[in-house]
Amino acid sequence: MSGSSIKHTLTLDPSTPKPPTRDHASHPESLPEAKKTNVHPKGSSGNENASLFFVGTATTILEWEGIRLMTDPNFLHAGDHVHLGPGVTGTRLTNPAIDLHQVPRIDAVLLSHYHADHFDAQVEASLRRDLPIITTPHAKEHLHDHKAGSDKFTDVYDLAFFETMLLNIKPSSPSPAAGTAPAIKVTGMPGKHVPDGMLSIANDLLGAVPPTNGWMLELGHRDTADLAAFTCGYRIYISGDTLMVDDLAEIPRRYAGHNIDLMLIHLGGTTIPSPKLPLLMVTMDAAQGVQLMSLINPDVTIPVHYDDYDVFLSPLEDFKKAVSSAGWEDKVVYLDRADQYRFTVKS
């Protein structure tokens, strides 16, 4: 957990005005004003200092201490198609809150897995090649190892389950606590697109559905004199595209006694090979989503990845009904595209 060794270290400088794409088109300096701003279901603390902006699908933009992390960038529009595996395609039903050229400076990308509904062809062609990407070993092979010349992404960091990297943030102003500086710990969390058992074994051999990660983000402050000393001020678990598999039980064991403030849960009940022939579910439906809430026990849950493609067969309304049946309405915040959630990272 917090005492795990650091596999990679990266320093992010919010004063460096690098656009997210490699063209020379101008990008805005900030995100657009949110359509709706949400706070904790039990009310505002009055001192929120971080935010999460929902773009669509599993694409969000986290802002804290002047830096921006973007998750699973997908900027396709309604009617666009994606390839999801051998003989499997999906059609987007919605538009993103903003287009890629409207995205301001991004300091790093968290990519849960190499799948076109999480990293579309336009994104892959457009992102600047030195943009830091934190992802799975499988995705690193595709983005770095197997590319050459100007196509290669040069700053890709791979994390297996429970491996950790540290994002040091160059502070724009003095830290409230002397001798400390803001930082984010990123730890790979387990996830599987296919159920445990023979299907999982077969997929490991065939590689039909790519391996996927979840993430644990710990926003906090490191001791500038002791780089191993870190104090977490807010903890976010991102499920990634996973089913309710046995490996997830290791998460509450490792984080026992440590509050998980927010969970971003990938829902939708994605089915393959097609909505007309739903043979296999590869992301959580409403029932599994509530099971994960019970397992992880986060303070707040925000569902994402729930209605953007025609392969999603478990609508958000099903999850709302399941949450209501469990009596957990005060533990969930629902975001539409272009909404944001504001929260407080303790110093």
C-alpha cells in the first residue's frame, strides 16, 4: 500500500505551457465553465480545492495544484465507430463535452487499457509524443515499443497491479506546510475484462480482449527531505473496465484502515460481440456496480462509462435503481457530460 516501492518518478511542472496535441493549433488555457458543479452529497466543505470534469465515456480531467490529469481520452462523436476486438465494433451514441482541440494543457494521461473506446484513433494520431502516459505493460508495447520514429510515444510508464509511481508537482506557490511539496501517488489496481475461469485463461492465450488496469490515486504531499515520506490528503479509486472478479478483493485488504474518498466506477454492462448477440459481458452492470460499492466502501461514488456506445446494455437508470434499493443515494453523485465534481484535498 502506501509503503510500496516506487517504480517510476515523474515531475510535473504546471508552468510549462505545452498543448495536449502535437499540432500547432492554439488550445484554451482552461476548461470551459461546467454545465453544473456538484459537491459532496452531504454538502460543501466550503474549501474545495480540486475538481473532476466529465468529458464522456471514461474520459475525465482532474485538476489539482495547477496540474491536469486526463483519463482514457476518447473524443469521437455520435455515429463514429470503434473496433473492440475480432469482429466486434461499437457505435458512439453521444458527443463528448468538448472536442480534443478544446482541451487545455494536459500534464499526464491515465490510460486504463489500449482499447479504441478509451484511446481512439484520432487521439492516438493527435496527442503530442512527449505527453506522459501511465498505462498497462500491454498498452506501452503498442504506444512505445512497437512504434518507430515520430509515431513513438516517448514518455510512457507501465504499471502492473499494485505497482506505484510518484508524480511530483512543481509548486506554483509555497506549500502550506514547510518542507513539503504536492505529489500524487498512482498505483495500478487489478481488473479483468473477462470473468474468472476458463474464459479468462482462454483470453490470456488468444489476447482477444486487452488487459486492463484500475488505478488508485493518492493526492497529497511529500516530504522534500525524505522522498519516501508521503501524506495522503484524498484518495481516488478508478475501477477501469473490469468485472466483479476475485482479484478486486485484494484492494480493501491492502487499503484497510485507509479511507477511499471517491470511486469512479466504469459501468454500462458492455456486451460482445454485439447488442443483438450479447454473449459476454465485459464491464460491470448495475448489480455488479453496487457489489463493488459494498466491497470498496468509498465515501462517494461517481459512475462513468455508462451510455456512450451501443454496446452498453445496462443503462444508468438501472444503477440508480440499484443504489436506491441499497439505500445509498447519499453516497453517489451523478455527472452528465460537461458537469464537474469539486472536492477537498487536505493539506
